Amino acid sequence: MSLTPDQQAEIETLRSTSVPTLRAVSEGMEAHLYKAYPVLDHGFVRVIDYMGDDAAICQAARVSYGKGTKSVQNDEGLIRYLMRHWHSTPFEMCEIKLHVKLPVFVARQWIRHRTANVNEYSARYSILDREFYIPQPEQLAAQSVINNQGRGEPLSAEASARVLEILKGDAARCYDHYEEMIGKEGEPDNLARELARMNLPANIYTQWYWKVDLHNLLHFLRLRADAHAQYEIRVYADEICKVVADWVPAAYSAFEDYRMGGATLSSKALDVVKRMLKGEDVTQESSGMSKGEWREFRTLLD
Amino acid sequence: MSLTPDQQAEIETLRSTSVPTLRAVSEGMEAHLYKAYPVLDHGFVRVIDYMGDDAAICQAARVSYGKGTKSVQNDEGLIRYLMRHWHSTPFEMCEIKLHVKLPVFVARQWIRHRTANVNEYSARYSILDREFYIPQPEQLAAQSVINNQGRGEPLSAEASARVLEILKGDAARCYDHYEEMIGKEGEPDNLARELARMNLPANIYTQWYWKVDLHNLLHFLRLRADAHAQYEIRVYADEICKVVADWVPAAYSAFEDYRMGGATLSSKALDVVKRMLKGEDVTQESSGMSKGEWREFRTLLD
Amino acid sequence: MSLTPDQQAEIETLRSTSVPTLRAVSEGMEAHLYKAYPVLDHGFVRVIDYMGDDAAICQAARVSYGKGTKSVQNDEGLIRYLMRHWHSTPFEMCEIKLHVKLPVFVARQWIRHRTANVNEYSARYSILDREFYIPQPEQLAAQSVINNQGRGEPLSAEASARVLEILKGDAARCYDHYEEMIGKEGEPDNLARELARMNLPANIYTQWYWKVDLHNLLHFLRLRADAHAQYEIRVYADEICKVVADWVPAAYSAFEDYRMGGATLSSKALDVVKRMLKGEDVTQESSGMSKGEWREFRTLLD
Amino acid sequence: MSLTPDQQAEIETLRSTSVPTLRAVSEGMEAHLYKAYPVLDHGFVRVIDYMGDDAAICQAARVSYGKGTKSVQNDEGLIRYLMRHWHSTPFEMCEIKLHVKLPVFVARQWIRHRTANVNEYSARYSILDREFYIPQPEQLAAQSVINNQGRGEPLSAEASARVLEILKGDAARCYDHYEEMIGKEGEPDNLARELARMNLPANIYTQWYWKVDLHNLLHFLRLRADAHAQYEIRVYADEICKVVADWVPAAYSAFEDYRMGGATLSSKALDVVKRMLKGEDVTQESSGMSKGEWREFRTLLD
């Protein structure tokens, strides 16, 4: 991570100045505010602001369901009920704003989640810093032969060394040329930034403010903190998970149980489970599932 | 407005308990938190929570535009620049959560603004209260003969009295029957609430939590605080305007100048203005505009 | 259903005039176009337009996954793969536009699905017809004692008769008064329509054009064609299901298997299934689940 | 543009096979279907599918406004009325699906428009082609000294030549290394594609299917076909404008008049126009506007 001393000082100032508010406060979240949690070699995640807590979810649910919710006796039970039955709107009543520094190729995956607000550092206006993601050698792996995407076996030490040499060399050269094209202030023939940026490879770091409601954040985390997600976005999701667990502990716990740790069974899979519970020895052939489905189904039950 | 003593007491409790936070705080908004501002005969608007302030808008813009924003020297100037050039994403970085009590026919207009989060009181679970919007006599007006929608001249005293008699009588009878169909707890033959509610007219009050970002809220206010909006939704928008003015004074002031008080000229209208400024006496016929456009154009310049 | 002879004639004209197009055509959907399928006593669903077919889903997926999708050999297999792994964007590439006539209280549930485009008949401009939903006697049921929402046992014949008497009487009276307040064209003291409408109960029919992509439509159908949905919206969802099954047969079949007929197991439930498969006799107490969860879990496996 | 002979043949096949449909058909749009219109050096825009036409906009408006719309006598007049009064929902009833090939840095701007459906070619699954955007020399311009973004004066011939040398050289080297890291099928130590892609600069071409409704498309075009938009995205917007003009001629014409050629005046600017029309000689100082606002205002009226 590369915070400048100025930035570090600014964070400390922000963290030292508390002000009274009448709003709902999450103690767990206050402990995280503004702090930069390192991710990858130069990236970070910081919580800039938040709205609501576990109680705010219940409060919204109780507006909706009125006296009907009385039967669920406490907040935790209500939150589990809401999560189990996909009542998503009460979770939308909490909001979080993050400051994230991340490689461009990660940003391009991230932005596919459209229900969020984003302000990204603009390379039309400003000059990007010389910071590139260079993977740790143990992250360098071959294309998976099982999936059509994702990684399989690690590369040999020799191949890894060559990859790192390439990534470092090309990043340095491309950035040198970027600087050269942009030129020095006051000199002639300085290429417009909106053009010069096209020479920068996808492992350069960018940053943005990203604001999202809790329901959509949990959807993002389910997909991106999943074992099948690309490592470079998963480490961001993992870091955010820790923060959310402190922000809305009951909601996060229900999320872990019903979403992250849960699984969706198809009609066919459900039928097979029933047959198995009755003692039948079901095989892929007798299951009605394709080979791929059967493999995934078996993994689930092992 | 009909707050029960319990609700009033709850608001006072909430307002008496401040807690320290490290987040951005808007002093102007803290003064409004939880208070119920009366709207129409039984409705209200309350701020339940908020995120961000004027500075948060600038902070997000500065992430985007980096050093490029230095030339705009202060926050107010930057906010005016953003508003003038339709840079909407920094305004999305502020969020507000309202508790609104409103007649169902107003709720049906309101909900057409889709980019918001909503938790409405559910008449499938709970029983609605006996509260109906009955207009003030001076609000009873005839269908406009200029527009195809909206109101024109006020009704005569006699006609007004008859309308109020109808509205009150039908509301009372429909609610009596609603109660009768729902029956008493523990008795047999109590019609399901999800069915009984269909007998209730559109002036019954409902309530919801409504959460929206500042950009989308301003868009809502531009349409609903406008003179052409139906009175019954405009009074809600007007009340929200007051709150927003205290929450983000710079943004609200720019909004008033560039949106509420501004106007959009068509290509034709712009051309006519230029011709008029050169001294030409342009008429509807020579303007190239239709009669309707011309009438609206003249109104703008008078 | 109440189509006028004019409307019926218009539908026949539309269905008799085919035009050549270069676009993807779904034969199954062409057979449905414009036809009004009756729902409830006066409602209907009609397909007005559509975009794409099963092949369009695969085409979009193949843009995304390029040569990687070769391993899935045919369109049907690819569609099942996409559905199983929650790859939703290819399904967003199909679009449907429906014309729906429905009671207002159903419209209020429906509109909570925000990712769609809507044009509703405006009672500010126009006068609503005298058409109200009056349930069939067998639909009149008591509030459920198990759930906090929904219906339980049917009402007695006597109670049913009373409910129908109320619903019919109040609808007629409210509509008579609505007409009286609006008055006759050319006469004085005609109340503005935007006000008069507030006297109409929630079982009056409205209509709208509703346009949505296939992914969001399937999400709507999963919730609204579900056994727990209110009957009066479920019958609309059921009718739409039939249309979708003919429009995109492979996608609909995958949807039935993975969504409608499938189930989501929590982490705890998954663990219990594993223990049961190993021969353990798990009870609610030893399951770690609440009573409500356990009841739902047992229902799933029976 | 680089269509392979196979792709060209596929387009010809698609264009030679028309099928009857009962749906609304836009003759103007049929002429464009599937054709690849070249943009920049290797990019293109193709219409893959569409839904609706000018008449579909009016049809939806007439559902909303019922008999109230009778006073607007024809479709074109109605469309102009809707555009002038920001009634956006009828325009949402038309939909278009485009296949676009574009440099990654353009794609990153484009994707900020969130209300659309996207399927992008995935570099996790597939290998990107060796195609990079290399600007025409006349496009190489210096950073603007007036705006904080955008381009100003063209570079000298010498500086241009150096920029092109850099862009070509770095693209070639980065791509060579990308290929080397990915390796050959069947060989060991082939780096996973999801990692190798990070070495590719932002001027490499990607492609996607992009589906959007007409209202949101026009919003995109207003911003991106504007003179202030970056040239490399503007040329895509310009090409799309031509297609839309043939698809929905009345809507496009209203869009040109009210949006593209129109202007928004602030409250202050409107006031100044009125004063000027009364003969007052208003200066920046007496206008109440800032220097930037005044400059923009004067440009508008010249």
C-alpha cells in the first residue's frame, strides 16, 4: 500500500475528531472509519461513511410488516427470517461508502455491478501514479484445465520469474512513455492526458469512491468473495467482509449462513437428495443430471 | 398529523440521545432528524437518517478530477460547476432516508421514481388505520381547460360541500366495512387482510421508509416541487426542499439556480432569442414554433 | 375480461398483418402476440412486443465467453450452464413488452419490481372505467394463522356472501360518486380528475404497458408465481409463465429446474443433509435450526 | 475495421433471410440490421436487434394519457410534446441492441452509463486479438489550457511522430509478451488468461453487446455526441445517431431540437436575457454570474 505521509496524517486527523450525532451509530464500524486496509501490493479499502446498522434493518422491516413482525421476537431472529425469505428491501436501508484503490483490470470486473454509485479518478483530468500490480510469485498459475476460466496449477519457478520480468519491464516502459508524452508543464507538445492514458497497461492502479446499499453489497460479496472469483478481486471482497461483519453483525451472520455457506439445489438435485435419503444409491446416470451438474452436486455433499 | 403520544415521546427520546461519530455531520440536518413535519391533514415527512454533506460532494468530485479541480477555488464554486455541467455522480454520494406518511394516490405517483429504496407498510400483514385525506375546500378545483391534466377554477361553495360530503361518507363506510370483513381476533370468518384492503379508497393513508441519493432526490424535487405537479404531492416536495436546504446548503442553492429557477430552451427557442436580441420582432408564425411551444416560450420571458 | 368489439377487431387486424423482418423471430411467441389472455374477472395480459429468443441468449454469452463456451456443445446445455451459475447478463439480452389490465392493489405489489419500464393509464388525464375486481367465492379465505400474511381456511358461505355484498355495494357507490364529482363535459363545477380518483377503492382496474428484460422477468415470476404469492398476482404470473415457455423454451425449462422447482439450503441445512445421508437421525433440537426453519426444511424434503 | 471474411459472410447471410413477424417494424432500421459501420481504426457499431418505432412511443403515451392525448393531433406532435415536457417513460418503450467493438479506454467511459445491459468479451475465458487503437496524426493534440480536460492545439509533426512510435511500439511489445505468457496449448507453464491480460494497454480493442432503451440511449447520445465529449467516444455516438435517426425519425428530430441543439439557462441567465431584451446592456459584472458562467452564456447567444 502506498499512502503518503500526508494521507496518513489526514486519516489520523479524521479519526481523532468525533462529533455528536443523533443518527444511528454502529460502534463496530466507527472503529474502521477512514482506516486504509492494504489489499494486494499497492491497493487498499477504506470506509468513508456509512448509514444504518442492524437495528435500522429491523426498523424498516417493522414499517413494512407492522404488528405482523411481533411474532419474531428479537432483531436477530427477524434478520434471519428476512434473509431466509429473500425479503431484500430492509437490507437496502443501510448504505456504505468505500474508497478503494485497485488495478484497472479489477475495476473493470467490479463495475459490472451496476446498482452502485461511483466516482473514479479521471485520467482525462489528472495524471495517474506510477503504481502497478505485480503478483506475488505464488499467485502465478496456469489456465485451469477443468474450468474454462480461472487458474490451475502454479507455474514453475523459471516461468514465474519470466512472467514477473515481463510485467515489471512493460509497466516501467509504458509508464516512462506515458510521462514522456504528457511532458512537462509549460513546455510545448504535451499530449492530452485523455490520449496519453491509452498507453497504460491494465495492472496500473486507479481509485474510486464506491457507494452501495447493504443488499447489493452482499450480492457483490457472494459473487466476489466466492472461491471461484478471481483472486485479485476476492482479496478486496474478503477485506470488505471483515468490515461488514463488524458493521451489521446480525445481518452478516445470516448472510454467512444463508448465502455464503448455503447452496441452491435444482429441482433434479432436490429429487436426488430425497431418493438418497430413502436409501437409494443414485448415480450420475440415474440422476438425470449432466456430468458437470453431477460433479458440482457431489462436491456440495462431500 | 396524527402522531400518538407514544410516537411523540419516541421522537423526543431519539432527539435527546446524541452519540459521538467520526463521520461527516451536517449541523443543519441534525436539527431536523426524527422530527415529523406535518403535510396535508394526516401526513408527515421525517428524516430518519442521512449520509454526507456539501463537503462530501466535493470530496468525491476531487477523487474524480484530482488536481484538475484545483482551479475551482472553493467548495461552493465547485458545486455550482458540477451542477451546471450535469456532473451528477458526486451528488449521488449523499443519501437520505425519510419516513413519509401519505395518501395512497400520492404514493402511486411517488413510486414512479424507481431509483430509490422503499419499505412500505404492508396491508397484507397489518391493518391500516382509519385515516383518510379530505382536501381543504379551497383545494377543490375543476379540471383545467388549458392542460389536459391538473386543476383550473375553484368549485362553487355548494359543489365543494357536496364533494366533501361524498369523500367523508364513502371513506367512513368503506372503512367500517373493511373492519367488519377483517373481524375480531379469535372469531371465525375473518377475511384475510390481503383481500379486505381492496375495499379501501385511494385517499387512505399509508406510510413508508424511502431512501434515495441526493442526485435522484433533486430530480424528484424538480418534477414534484414544480408548479405543474399535483398539489397533494407538491406539498411533500416543498417540505423536503426545506430540509435539503439545511442539509446541503451549497448544493441546494445551485439546484435552485440551475434547475428549479432555470429553463431549457429548444434549438428553435434559442434561435428566436438571438433574433430578438438583434432587434427582430418575432411572432409565433415567424418563430417556427407550434402555438403550445410559443405560449410556453413567452411565459418564460415575461 | 372486457374487451370492446373495437379492441377485439384491432387485435384481429394486428394479428392478420405480418411484415418481413431480418430480426430474430420466436415462432412460439408470434402465436401469442397481441392476444388478450383473461385473468381474474376483468383483467388480461397481452404481449405487445418482444426482442430475442433462446439463440439470442447464447449469442450474447458467446460474445462474453468466446471460444471458452465451445465446450458446452449446444444451446440448451449452455443455457442450463448459465442459469445454474447465475450468469444473468445473457438473459438480459431478451426483452418483452406486456399490456396488462389489473386491479390497483395488484398493481401496487407489481410495481415494487423496479427494474422495468412502465406506462400506466393516468387517472389525472382520463376517466377510469367502472370495472372492479370481485373475487370468486372460493377465493374468500381467512387470514392465515401460520404465516403472518396470506390466506388460510375458506370463509363460511354466509360470511362469503356478506363480503361480496360489501365489495359490490361499496364499489358501485364509490364509482357513482366518482362520476358525480367529475360531472358532465361542459357543465360547471366538475371536480378535477386528479382529485376525484381518490374516492375509488383499490379493486378498481387500471392498465399499463410493462416492459422488462428476461432476467428480471424470471426474477418476478419466481416470486410471484410462487405458492406463497397472493393469489391475485399469482394468476397473472402463471399466465405470463405460459407465454415465456413458448417464447424461450430452453431458458424457461432451465428456470423451472433451477429456480421454480429448486431450493436454497442454508449452511446449517446443508450440514444436516450431510449428517442425514450418513445415517444420523437429526431432530430440530440437534439441527441448530429454529422451529420455523426446521418446519420449512422438512417440507422441502417431504 | 477488421471483420474476417467469415464474419462478413455471416452478416450477408443474416441480411438475406427475412422472416414474417406480427411485431412493429421500422423500415429505416431494417436497412441497418447487422451491418458493421466502421469507427476508428478497428472498431465498429452494429445493430443486432431493436424493439418498437415512433408509433410504439405514441401507443405507450396513449395508454398513459388516454383520451387526454387526443388534443395533440398526430404522432409527431405528440412526440415533440413528450420530449419538451420531459415525459420520458414512453421513450423507454423502445429498445436497441448493439454490437460494438471499441478500445478499452473508451469502454471504460461508456460503462459509466449504468442503465443498460452489457455482455463483454471476457479476457478470463478468451484471448484478445492483436488490435490496438492508434490515433490518426491529426487527432494528436495537446492538453487544453481552457478546460481542465480535453484537447487543445494539435501537436507538431515531430511530436506526433514520436507519440505514434511510442504507441505502436509499446502495443506490439506488450502483445508479444501477452502471447508469450499465455503460451501454446498443450505446453506447460501457460499463464492463466485472467492474469496475462493485465499486461495489455488501454488502447487494445474489446467488444460487447450493449442493450439500452431509447430514453437512456438519447441521454447517452446527448452527453457523448456533444462537442465536449472525448473524440474517441464521440465518433461512436455520431454513428449511433445516424442509426437512431432512421429508426425513430420523429423522436430523433425532437431530440435534436430540444436536447442536442437546445440549452439550459440558469435562473440568473434567464434573468439576464429578460434584461437584455428590455434593452439593458448587461456585463459580466452586472450579470451576477461567475466568469466561467458568463463565458459559457455568451457562447450560447453568439
